[in-house]
Amino acid sequence: MTRGNVIARLFGVALLFFVVPITVRANADRGLFDIDRWYSIIEDVRINAAAQNISKETIDATLRSPAFIPSIVKSDRNQAEFKLTLDGYLARTVNSRRIANGKEMRKTYPTLLGRVEEKYGVQPHVILAFWGLESNYGSYKAAHKLTDAFMTLMYEGRRKTFFEKQLLALMKIADKNNLDINDIYGSWAGAMGHFQFIPTTLAQYGADGNGDGKIDIIHSVGDAMFSAGNYLNKLGWNPNEKIVRKVVLPADFDVSLLDGKTKKSLYEWSMMGVVNPDGTRLPNVDMLAGLVADVNTINEVRAAAIAHAASQTQSIDPNAIDTDVAPQPVIEAYLTYPNFYRIKRWNSSNWYAIAIATLADELK
């Protein structure tokens, strides 16, 4: 690809996407485009792809007309801090429509889900829960050509090595499975298909579910489900274990223990006042578990209870308030079992893992 073609392509993108002004040798940190650095990235990809034995056809297709997408840079730099409460997150992710759609999908794909369970030991309701959260059962519409997304993020620079690795993995996948690399679309961050795999994850865990000899997790539900089942199986999924158990804790429970990192036996948690929601004791089994709860909300409730106690006594001296007697509700939390931590290797968010568990229970 000539430098002139690169510039022409970029100016074409400018008209379509309202890109910032493109100036040769401009300082990208000041919002102007450095065409020389873009051209250097293209050449680096060509050299590194050839060194990894990626076919000339795939290399040429990838680099024929790469586009820089300013909205992707904006998304990468302005990822909002996660602020939803746990209840708010669950209300958004495990709603009645998603549950109903999941039940419908179970009726639509009973044989396929059964094959996944037989081969990988992952239950249908678990596969459906991941499918529902990741792409709303395949209804999510990918917005970006992944080659453009990865090239843009390589130019952005903060994680250049990571995104170049993803691009090269995608090129190998296209080669191996005879896919048109310019027809592979995904999220701005590079996730694709029904279960939103990034290319390196797909390269390691992708599986052929429809027997056609190739792996296409975008257009084949079978390939997507088999790949998800294989991934969870390799993470150590245990179909005989729960993911979480909802529990309640004493009002004065130490919230520093509620991040899921402290592991104790169920007996030890029980001795600390952890009980089932109906007040009965936890099962007397030899199993370690963590505890996860919405600590920010707990602290807000505690602060409100103390403030209420102060207003009732009309005290102006905070040191005179007996915080131990301020009325506080019991704490709702989740005991987190080994499968919970396997989910966290898929997505590191505690809220995500609890949502998977909650949706899976609804889809049993």
C-alpha cells in the first residue's frame, strides 16, 4: 500500500467519521494525526505477519485499506468508572426479557446444548447465561471491522503490543479457517461473536461445533457454543458445584472480608454469623468459599443509620453518638465457590460473575 493511498484512505475516513484534522508529522498527543507513525505501524504489521508465516493474501487483505477510527480512541481513553450498585447491575443484566429470551433459546437449541454438556461438562443454563450476558443471545450487532479497531488501538499506543498480538492472532485465524478478514466485525475493543472472544482466546479455545472443519464463532452458533464450553472446561468448570449462595450476615460484619479474596470454610463462616436468607445454618460440608457484597452500599447504609441516630438524639458532637446501637439492617451477600472464580478468569468483575450465576439459576 503506497503512502499516497494511506493518506487518501485516511482523508476518506475523515469525511465519514468526522476525524480530527490529519497533518503529516503532527503531534498525535495534541489531537493531530501522525501519518508517518501510522505508515510505520502498517509496515511493522506486514513484517511481523510475514515472520509468523501468515499468508501473503491475508496480509494484503488486512493492509489494503486500513482505517483509523477516532471514536475507538475516544472509547479507549474514556472508559467510565464502574459505578452501578450490585442491585442496579443485576437489574440491568438479569431482567425479565433476558430471562424469557434465554428460555426460548433453550427450546431452540436443545440438541446443541446437550452436545456441549456431553463433551465439555458445562450445563445448558450456564452456556445460556454467558451467551445472554455477552451478546444478548447473538442479537448484539458488531460495530467495527476488527482490523481497523486493532490498527487504531495500536496507533493510540497505550497497549500497542497487546493489540498487535490480537491483530496477528486474528490474521492467523482467518488463514486457518479460510475466512475473509475484512468481514470480521466486533466491539471497539476487539471482542467478537456470540460469546465476545478476543482473537487470542479464540485461537486457544476455539472449537468446531458444526463439523465443517473450520471455526467461525460469528456466523456459527454451534462453533460459538462449543468454543465457550471448551473455554469453561479448560478453566476447570465443575458441573457438580454451585457458583454462589445468597446469604445474610450480622449487621456489624467486617466489610473488609467481603471482596471475595478471603477464603474460609463454610463452618468458619457459619461461626461468624453467616446464615441462609431464611435464617437456617449453612451446609456442614468441607468447602472453602469467599464472600462478596456491595461494600459501598453497606457503608452508605451504615452512615445513614448513624446520621439518623444522631438526628434523633439531636447531638452536635459526633463523638457522643453510640454507633454500636444505631439501628442497621442485616447484610445481604454471596458465598462464592470455585466456579465463581473460574468465571472471573473469563471476566474479572465480581458483579459479572454474580450476574452469570443469577441468570443461570433463572434458566435451569
